[in-house]
Amino acid sequence: MNSTLAPDGYESWVSMLFRSAGLGRVVLISATVSAGVFLAGAVVSVGGGLDYFDAPEGYLGAFAAFWLLTCLGAAEGRYVEVWDDVQPAFDVDDETYRAAVTPHLFRSYDTRRVLAYAAGLAVPYVGIVAAAYLPGSPLRAPAVELFLGGETDYRPSVASILVFFVLGVPNAVLFATVLNGFMAHLGLVRDVSTLPFRDVYLSTAELKPIAAFTVASATAWFVGVSLVVFWIHVGLSGTLGAAAIAVLVVVGVVFFLAPQLILHDALRDSKRSEVAAIREEYARLQRRMEREELSPDEVNSRLEVLDRRMENAKAVRTWVYDLSSIGRLVAAAALPGITLVQEVVSTAGLVV
């Protein structure tokens, strides 16, 4: 099938890094970049005399970069194809479909938006790091207590600040890329769902590529959140840890549910329209019967057809998912979900 959306027409920094890369090469590139992040932190720490290799932050920061890059690289090679694959579900021409889809695709690949999100994430992060590790900072004690549970392997120094800068800022850019893609994806699903469906009976099956991509992305998100859960247990205070896990779990749930609900509402409306149209045909048939325009055999034959159509219409599925993918998502979300409950119960117990 020819591409309506021209995948080569969308470029971002992720596109340039993973251009035409298969999954194996995506993993290799991600591993190389994350190793570079780790080694950059090591160089700074050695120069500052820090215990970098005995602390978890370097390893976790590098692995977070590896995982986010791998997920972004895998999605990069598939995202535009997903929207080409689902075009047959909609009863519009190529030009109308492109008009609905391409503005959101450009937003998802817009590096300037990514940098704006990254700045919003990095500025408070750098502020917290400076408060905790800037030599002579009057905020060090409360910052370490609030954000690190009262313990840290790094002493106040410029080198400590630089280490956290080297580890945190690349991950802020990666997280911002995910966030920008998520916002653009929601907008795209919302606008496309307003287009008329070509056949309500087939739409659920034809929309499955969107559901599969969304579920896979949410599953990868929760695997990453599990990494954050581990980091929280080794490095953050209980209250802040519970808040961080809550935010990440809610984002993951929204990432999965929001597109599903948008598509469900659109399919439900289309199903209702189909059922209403069939009921109108029942009413017309009733009027013709009353006017004796049809023979009993013709009435029975048409009633049989309408009954089958009504049965099929009522059986139309309005949720676009399959149980196996939902099972993988639930398994990936188990650790963050259980940990969140434990943290909330523990924190509530302390408050009581």
C-alpha cells in the first residue's frame, strides 16, 4: 500500500539519531549513547574526587537514558505507519485525512516543543540539585531531607552538581520527547475520531493498529516506571517517592485510557447511528405494512434481513483492544501499582 502520509516528511532529533534503523541497531545506538552519559558522569566525578562508582545514580541515570531512547527509537520507525494503516477505517479522501493527521504529526516531531518541555523539567531539577549540593547552600539540609530522605553519597561541590546535571538533563530531554509525543498523540486520536467511519462493522478491527501502539507504549512506560520505583527506594524520601510514583502511574494510566476512551466514544456514536438507521427502516416497513403495500412473504423476508442487521449492529464492539496486550500491560503496571499502594498506606500510617 502506498503511504498517504509520507513518513520521510517528518523529522526530529530522534529521526536523525535512528534514521532507517531496525530494532537491533536502535538498541545498539541507545546503549552507546547511555554509555556515553555514564562515562561523562564518571569523568566529572573522578575530577571532583566523588564516589561515583559506588553510588546508584550513575547506573540508573544511564539505564533510564537507554530505556527511553530504545522506546523512542522503536516508536519512531512505526508511528507514521500506524496512521497509514488505519486510514481505511475512515470514509474520507486522502486530502481530508492528511488535513486531520499531519498537523499533529508535525507537533509530535517538533524539536522546539521538546526543548520547551525539557526546559520546564530541567529548571526545577537543576534548582533542587543546586540547593542540595552547592557549597555553602543554606538549603542543603532541608533539600537533602525532603528529596533524598536525609542521606546522600555526594558531598557539596561543583563536581556533584555537574554529575547530576550530566545525568539528569539528557533524561529530561528524553522525558520531554515522550511527553510531547503523548500530547500530540492524544490530539491526533481526538481529531481523527471525528471523521466518519467507512463501515462501523469493520472499524474496530481497522483501528487496532492505534490500540496496539498505545498499549505497547503504555506497557513500555510502566516498565520504565518500575525502574524509577527502584531508584526511589534507594535514593528518595518516602513522601516524595509516593508523590513521584503517583504522578508516573497516573500518566501511564492516562496514556492508555485516554485514546481508548476517545475511540470508544466515537465507535459508540457510530454504532448508535447505525442502530437508529435500522430502527427507522423498521418504522418504514411498518408504515408500508399498514398501507398493505407488501405481501406477507415480502414483509417476513424484509423483517428477517432487518433482524439480522440489528443483531449485527448491536454486536459491534466499541472497545479497541485485545486481551493478550492488556495482560502484558497489567503485568508491567503491577510493580508500580503495588508500590504506590504500599507508599500511600505507609505515608498515611505515619500521618495518623
